[in-house]
Amino acid sequence: TSGGNPTGGGASWLSPSAPTATTPLLSLREQGWVIANIQFAPVADSACIRLQRAEDGVNPDGSHAIISGCYFVGGGANGIGIEDVGGCGFVLIEDCRFQALGDTAIKGISTGIAVPLGWHIRDCRFQQNLNDIKMSLSYGIVERNKFMTAGSGATNKVVSTTAVAAQGGNNHVLLNQ
């Protein structure tokens, strides 16, 4: 954990009593984590879950994560559901709900090591977020999701797979509503 407090036997992951902005509730720095059936409420200007890849001793590679059945809701101003820093690969996000996030539900911050490769975002529900998916992806699949956010062109996005420096491509965005 970077700054979150698991509560209710771990069923909810909420901000600490004295939160620090830009500190995620949970930071995945190694491969292969499975996060399932937890509610997250972010701190102001922070992510609920941050996947990090710097390929160094502190943040080797948070790739190959599975995030399933989680609820990401509101929290502090400009909150983020899931963010990628550095370009993690082969991440599965399924059956999650992203609601009332003031920044972005799923966001790419940088592609310092790589453009995120092979992400699969499926069967999720997005509603009332400023942005839903705003990250660079390569060979990703975004399918069977429900988008209930009104994106508005150049600034706010329902789905953008080239959001970081116009990088990314060869993605499949299909069967979404």
C-alpha cells in the first residue's frame, strides 16, 4: 500500500485520515497481482491503483495484473481509478465499475519504458467520470463495456487509445455501448 487503508476486512480501500495528494491507495510494482471484489475511493489528485514500470530496483514491472469485480467511486477531487506509469503490459480489467471519478477511470500517465501492450478491458461499466479510458495502448482490446460518460472531443474522452503523445495502435474497440 502507498497510502490507503483497507477497511471492512479488506472489502474497501479508502484514503487515510491525513491523505497525501498524488499518492495512490495501492501501488503494484511487481508482476502477477490479482485484485478482486474491492471498493476503492481515491484521494484528491490520486489513483486508486497505480501500475508502475520503471525496470529498476524500486518499480521493476507491474505488468500481468488482473483487476476484477472492483468498484472505483468518487473520493477526492480529480480522482483516478486505475493509472499506468511507464507502460505495463498484459493487464486484464474485467467486470469493474467506475463511477464519478473527477479525472479519469483508466489513465495512462507515461510511456517511459513502453506503450502499454495487450491490455484487455472488458465487461466494465463507466458512468459520470470526467474521462473513461484515456491512455496509449498497443494491441489492446476494449470490449463489451457500458459507457455512460459524455466525452467532449479534444479534451474529455470516452475512449482514447493514443492519449499519451499520440502513441499506440492496432487496438480493437468493439461491442461497446
